[in-house]
Amino acid sequence: MRSPSEIKRVVEGRLRSYLSRDRTGIRRELLRLFVKTKSLTIAELVAQLQTQFAVTFHAIASMVGIIASRIGILHALRNSDGVNNYELKDKYLDIVVRIVGVG
């Protein structure tokens, strides 16, 4: 089994690799929103990102899905309306802040 520090290194590597393919800056901005705001839905993310980028609901949902499942830094919580709220896991907050430069 991997130690917590080893898991953090793997997650950091995956996140850096994911962000290295970010040509427009939208992935970094999406992560900044999660650092600034504790819990967000896809619709809230789309509304905030549409002020800066030409995005679709489907594109943002795909990004959030990849970040949640492959990278593993988001936690999904379903509310009473059946809508998922996504939160940045506390144990990865320091990594995300360091990489995306939110301060």
C-alpha cells in the first residue's frame, strides 16, 4: 500500500500533466474557482467560466469528471434535488494552491 506522501506525489504529477495540456487557461481557472469557493455545481461553474471563456455545459462536466475520477482531487456530493456538488478535497488543497497559484 502507498504512503500518504507517495499518493500526494502521484496526484501532483497527474495534476501537473493535466494542466500542461491547458492551452487556454480554463483548467487552471476551474481549479482556482474550487479553491475560492468550497462547493460548486457544474451549472455554477459554467456560469462563472462563461464570463471569460466560450464553454459548454458538457465541456465543463467532462473536465470536472476527469479531475474527480482520474486525478482524484474532487469529491462529489449529491444534494436532495439530485444535483452533484463538487468540492476540492482538503488534503489536496495545498497542492492545488501551489500549482495554480492562488494565494
